[in-house]
Amino acid sequence: MGKVVIKINVPDGMEEFVRREVENFVKTLIEKEDLEELIKGFRSLKGVLKTKKSAKELKAEVYDEAIY
């Protein structure tokens, strides 16, 4: 199996959260052995994180998750 390094821009403080989510997403799809679904999933990730929360609220949320 090969290794891929992906560089994306995320809001400050969200790096670990995004890394974990992408890894979990890929693991789930690889376990299903559905490569077409994996490709569709990555194409759907293109763009920005849509949220009504401010960057400050997102940082606080990530901080709270890290504590617990």
C-alpha cells in the first residue's frame, strides 16, 4: 500500500481535528474496499469548511474536545 501526503489550509487550531477526520474517513473506506467511493469522497472534500460558527468558536470547541 502506498503513502500519500496531503497539504490543505485549515483554520488555526483545527489541524489535528482535520488530520484525524481524514484518516478515519480513509480507514473506513479502505475497510469497505470500495475505491470508487473513496475517490468520490475525496472529491467531495474539495472546498472550504462550511459553518456558521466563527473561527474563535471553532477554536474553543477544539480546545474543549482536547481537554476531555
